[in-house]
Amino acid sequence: MKKQIGIALLGLVGSGVAQVASAQETSVTVYGRAHVSFESLKASGTKTKQVLNNNTSRIGFRGEEALGNGLKAFFQIESGVKLDDGGSGGSNALAGRESFVGLKSNFGSIKAGNFYHPYDDLHSISGNYFQLFTGTSNDATLWANGSTAATGGFDQRLPNAVSYESPTFGGLSAKLWYSFGPTSGSQEQLGSNGARAISANVLYANGPLKAAWGHLQQRRMQTHSASFYEDGFSNFITVGYQIGPVYLAALVERDKLKNINQSGNDRTRNYGHLLAKYTTGAHTVGAFYGKAYDWKGSAGRDDSGARMYTVGYNYALSKRTQVYTLYTNLKNQDAGAYVLGGSPVRAAGALADWATASEKQSGIVLGMAHNF
């Protein structure tokens, strides 16, 4: 009798635990990318060099839990993986890449953590995709003026951020994002004395058409010792259209940097690019062309423009594995500061401006990427 009662109690407890586990079940997915490229790089006045580059390889964990009444909790923890030399600096640290936690429902989603702003979320519409928007052919060399906020770039991942994403209505959606500024020890710092950033986008995606507006402003940047401007503003409009096997896209952008080196003077820049690609079966060929015009205004720089182009071929070995080859070329004007695959380099000195970069830069690339 005691044995039967014990078995019954164990059965009840087990049933209760199973019900709780079912109610609190969280689906977790392990995902990532392994992506390297062999590159032959040339800059005017230097010898050709050969390198093996890691292209933002990463590993991550994401999941969500149903909380009832249409409400879900979700999370993501993503870390960079440096396949070329095993280094752990920058984003190649635990949660060094897109990492956040949030809630979503029929009213949209909110999240908080360390992740790119809505400005960057539009990259897939017209970005130079051959290295998956990274690496030597990264269009952010010119688009967004690079990926270092301290030197006037608008494509940097900033920590301590919160965002809201609306539901989609008839193909239309919007995002709003705010960064409270970095803290000591952040992987990508602006300093901890008050720098702030605000970003937003509006996206229309319906059938073959995608069109969007992106905005980013970076405030009180003079609080960071490596910044040489006070406030930065960037706005762009981008459009993409699929016509059978052909995809065409374009972007126009306007940038402004205020109070250069505490002089009270500003500078503005226009930028634009075009993208075309043709896909048949496992084969994709494409081309990208971007042009940055001179920085104008009271703190302008004559002959500071540049142009960049990439042509390439991609072969899909499977849905998750691809190999590609490309040629990319950057040409600066006499006072151009752009660096292929990087950001403008600032000259030495407390109130120094950008340094002049090599006039001609190019790369021949053979790469492989596997998503899992």
C-alpha cells in the first residue's frame, strides 16, 4: 500500500514538473558563420602583400519563450571568432557582437543590449554583398564614412542600447534606437563622459520592391579624446528592386559633422552608390560602384572625394556554403582619407584632422563562407 501511494505521488510530482517545463520551454538555436578570404592587396607607393583575413566569423545562441497572450521573450548572445589567428580583441569576445534580450508581441518588440542601430539594419538592400557586407570590399569604406564613430564614421556597433521595432503594416515598418553611451571596458568605446547616439529607420518591403530611409545622429562626441567633432548627422535613402534573376539597387546619403576641432565650423558630404547582380542557379555575378564627393562647408576639405568599385563572382556549393572571387578598387583624390576595408585615419595630434591616404588601393580576393 505504501509503495502504491509513493508511486502515485511520484506520478503527480512528475506530471506537475512536466507541465511547468512545458509552460516555460525555451527554444534555443546555435548558429554562426565561418568566413575567411585569401587576399592580394596593393596600395600606391607600397609593395603588394598577401594576407589571410577573417571576415566577421561568429558563433551565437538565440532563443525565445512563449509567455502567453501572444507575448514572447527572446534573447541573443553573439561572439566574434577570429579564424585567422585566434585573437580575442574587439568584437571577438563573449557577447562582443549582436547580443540582447527583449519582449515582442502584436504591438512590436523592444530589446536592450549591444547591437547595431537601425541605420545599419538596411545594409542588405544595397550593400556590396560579396564579402557579406564586410572585409576588403566593405562598402562602409565610403558609405557611412567608415565604421569608427570617433573619426566621423556612422557604421559602428554601440553598446548600452535600447530599441523599439513596430509591427509591419502593408509592408511598412519602423525602428527607433537609443544608445546611453559606452562604459569603461566596452569593446568599442567612445568614452564614458556623455556621448550619445540616436538612430531610426522606416522600411517598405513588398514583393520585388524595397525602399527605406535611415537616420543616425551622434552627439557630444567631443567628450571622447579621439573625436575631432561635436555632433554628427547622417541620412540616406535606399531602394532595391528584383526583376526576375536581376537585382538592382541604389543609395544616396548626406552627412554632416559639426564643430570640427572646437572651431565652430562644420562640414557636409554627399555620397551615392549603385549595385547590380544577376543570379542563375548556383551562380551570381555582380558589380558595385560608390562615389563620395568632397567635404564642403566652413570646415570643408577640397579634393577630399573618392570612388570605389567591386566586380565579383559567387558560386553556391549549397544553401549554406559559398565560394567567391572579387576585385575591388579604391581611388582617393589628392586630399582623400579613405582606406579600403577600413575607416579614415586621423593624423597624430590633439586637434588633427584626417590623414591623407594612398591614392590608389586595390585587392584581389578569393574567399569561402559557411553558415550554420
